[in-house]
Amino acid sequence: MKLEKLFFATVLSGLAFTACVDNDDKSEWNDGSQPISFTSSIKGVNTRAVDSKWTAGDKIGVFMKATSGDLASAIAVNKQHATDANGNVSAVDADNALYYPTDGSSVDFIAYYPYTASLTGNVYKVNVADQSKPENIDLLYSNNATGFAKGTANKPQLQFAHQLSQIVFNITKDATVPSLNGLTVTFEGMNTTADFALANGTLSNVGAAAKIAAVVDETAATAKTIVLPTAALADVKVVFNLNGKTFTADYPQKELLTGRKYTHNVKLSDSNGQPVIVMDAATIEDWITVPGGDIDVDFGDGTDVPEPSEVVVLDESFNAGQGAFTIDNKDLGGMNFVWAHKVFESVGYMKASGYYNNTANACESWLVSPNVDLSKATKATLTFMHCDNNSKVDLAARQTVMTLWATEVATEQWEQIAIPTYGAGTDYVYVSSGDIDLSKYAGKSMKFAFKYVCNGDFSATWQIQNVKVVADAGEGGGTVDPDPEPDPTPGANLLTNPGFEDWTEKLPTAWNNDYNTGEIVKSTDIKHGGNNALRQTSSTETEKVQQEIAIEAGKTYKISYWFLDNDTKASSRYWCAMVGADGKAITDINSQIQQKDYSKDNAEWQHVEITFTAPANTVKMRYEVRTYKASATALGGYIYYDDFELTEVVK
């Protein structure tokens, strides 16, 4: 069900009652003007749980309330809209159209899917016990459209986000399993019911642990389940049943987060081998990246034993850091780095990008493996997970800038090796590289490298994780650590409340009101990580968000943050300052920490990272970003900020 560019063509008027909720008008607001129309989107890839587009007749509930008012006193309550086959959305009858108040007062909109007339007050009752129609339980929620009034030029955009979690098993089998016909997959020990508060988008009263039968598609070889987000999972079992044989496995994930999709590769076998469910860090943009784990599954009569024919000689997830990999910067193109270790939602990865200061910078950098000892092996295979975004659609062009190379350690004669599979190039959906044969290096010590190039034309973002080399039957000697000088690594985040998770009445905790003007709003639907982001509105004056932190002169620090500028009426730039003991600004490094150029519109979150050394006499810094209007008449646009960092760079 594709949610991109949907229009709420609410061409009807009036109000009606729905069961269990008060649907009376709270004001005189229908003056015969045109009804409110909306655009709509969903965070990330625009899909619902089942299909890639809306289905005719899908129903959505919409509320309209006074800006900053309580949902309990909403002007319009639970107005039902329905989609057509082309994705247009309109009121289902004359009683469900929406109009702005005639007095010019501003309003906010809250919307959810799937629609129900049986709300309890403003609480949506969630029940995932019945998975037979996943589209009926895939709860979507929007509360971003705020501050609109009669005469507003722009249509409100309802930006939906998934409120539950999804688990997907991709199933393969070997020759011992003739068919998947009759396979069932059941979760035991998971809660199935909860209350979802439409006022603030939170789940409560979770309970009713029961069996949940996954939806098994034998043709597509998948099993899919929509489940409740859970902070601490315990004693959850997965029961596989095929051809009268049952295997019960512990589900390894310890938490299920809102809007996350957990994908596992499942291999079925009817022997005493080692079929496993491998929980990859699979990613799609509407259901966000999570870490994985393993489950051993055996339909045979024996116990699980290690596969005797293979041994892992290199296994680097990058969860804990760069590991023994090194970075060889051939040309930084004026930047501080190209490859860097990153962590998102507790999942680590290595990331390469030539995009800096809104420019694609010509550069070349290699991420080089430690030496891999294949001296006793007769064959070996390399695999890894990767994704690339902001790339050219043309695969051939992408294959020239993100490549794999290998060499014998003794000769240092690098040669390119083909990567069998690339991602879409337009998202952060991790895909497996496919099996890459390293048998040419059997009997030798070798190493390989991920080569990233930005030619100045376009700058792809390449992310890599879960790199593994497997050799035959214990005959690899493992990796050879040359014990290089460690690269600089960041220390603890020095900022308080860096992800804007805690808020006072009007501001995130620890962010100083003395330097903030204009509207600052907690954003729960549009965010980069965690539960919240900060949204700032451009106005007639420069808007600021800042925090002051004690630092030490002579030490090196790293500034890092994410922002979303997808609005033609606003732009952003960083504008930090060094401060001395006398309270006066120290301007020695202003060119490094005060951005010259304004941000450019981009539908994707953009990352800023700056390294600087605090000049003499510095006792603190002002960590500040600014939001600007596009022109004297183009203001009222939004910039979103999230995941701020200030860390000391230490050896």
C-alpha cells in the first residue's frame, strides 16, 4: 500500500457520530468554503505491511483539534476517509469532511490507520492475535500536521509512521526437505493486546500473552508477523512444524522497538546438520535497522553440532567499532575523513561518503581488512551486508565507485573482485553481497579492501557490516593482526539530552532558552533515532538551538549531528563558538565551526561531522545550530534536528 503523494480530497461536508466517541461540532466553522485537503506520506519507504500501494477502500481516521489543545476537546473527531485504487483519499460521506474554523484560529491534525468506529474515548485498541489480514493490524499514526488555519497556502502533510514491530523469516531448504507445503510458524509467549493513545502516540496496558501464528507464504518462502513493541523480551519461543515434525527454538531478540523490522534467514533441513535462523541487520526505511542473532533449528533426530566442513576465519560485525580493519586514505579531497564507524540503534557499521558541506567532494579511501590466513585452506568464501544511498540509478556507474579488491599479502598486487549484489542505491536497505569466492588465495595469506571513490559528480553513501570469511574444515589460520597504531576514537558524548528525548514545557531539557527564539516543537513522528527529534520553524529572525559545555584547550573534539531540510522555506547551518573564562568568544577557529554555506533541500536526513582542536584559553563551547527563512516572504518552514554529539577524540 504505497503512501507517497496521497491526497485527502475531502470534498464533502458535515459531521456525524461514531460509536463510543463524541463527534459533535465544538465550534461554528463550516462557512461554505472549500474543504481541507491533505497530502500524506509514511516515514521511509512508502509501503504498508502487505503491499506496495493502497488498496481501494482502505480507511483512515482523522481528528482536528485546536492548536496545542487537548484531543479530548477536538473540533472534529474520528472522521472516516477511504482510499481509491490510485491512492487518493476522500471522506466516505458528507458527514466526514473537514473545514477550517471561520474565526481564523489554528488547528492541528491527528490521523491513524486502520480506521475503527469503536474507539474507547481517544484510545485505539490494538490486537495482533489474528494475523490472517496483516493490513488490518498494521497501525500507522500521524501527529505532525500542526498550526494550520483558514487561508493557509500549503496543504497539511500527514506523515505516518509504523507503531508496531514486524518479524520476517526468509526461508530456504536443502534437498532433505521436499517442499514447504504445510509449514507453520508460531510464536509463543508474546503479548497480543495493548491500548494506543491517539493523544500522544504511546502504548500501554500491554497483555494477553498468547500464541501468534505467522502468515506463511509457501510460494514466496516467507513467514511474516506483526507484533507489539516490547522493551524486554523473555522466554519467547518460535515453533516450526513441517511434515509432522516440530522444532521449538528460543527467539534471540531481547527487545522489539517501535517501527522496526527484524528479518531472519531460515534454513530448513531434515538431517543432523546445523540449519540456523540468522537474524541479519536487515533494513528497510519504513521498518528501521536492528541487530540480529542466531537460532539453531534441527528437524532431524540428533543434536545440533558444529558443521564439520567449514570454519569462520574472519567475522567482523562492526558493532563494537572498526575492529582490526584499517583505513587507507588515498585522497581526502579537503575533508577530514571518508570512512568512519557509526552506530544507529545499537547497530554498528562502517560508512563511507564524499558528501561534505553540501558538496560532492572528489576523494578515494580504502577500508582494508586485516591479513587473512588461508595457508591451510583449499577454498574460502567472503560475504558481507551492505547498502548504498544517494547513488545513481545506473548500476554500472555505482559499480565504479563502490568496489571490492584483494591481494596476496606477499605481493601487494591488488585486483578487483566483483560484488555479486548491490542494493537499490536509493535507501538504507541492507542486502547480502552474495558469496564471493576467495579460493584463488587458498594456501596463502591475503587481505581485501572496500574501495570508495567520489568523482565529484555524485556522492553515494556506502554502509557495510557483518563481514565474514569462511574456509573449509578448520584449515584457515584466522586473521593476522599487524597491531597497527590505533586510529582516533571518540569518547563519551558530552552533551546532555543529545537526542531530545526529555522535554520541559517548551524546550528539550538542558537546551538553553536564552538563545532560542521562535517555535520549537517535539517531533515524535519525524525523527532520526530514539523517540523524538526537535523541529524548529523559520521566522523573521534567525532561530537558534544551543547548549554550552565545558571543554579543555588543546584537546581535540568531534561535533556530529543529523538534520532534515526538506522544506523550501527554511535552511540550516552550524554556528558554534569557543568561549574563554572571561565569557568572551574566542574566534581563532571560527572558520572550522561556523558554516559558510546554507543547507540545501534534501528528502533524506543529512549528517554533519566536524573535528576541531580547542584553541588556547578555551573553557567551554557553545554548541549551536541555526534555522533561517528562505526569504522575507518565504518563512514558516521546518528543519528537524536529532542525535547531536560532542565527543573528545582520544587515542
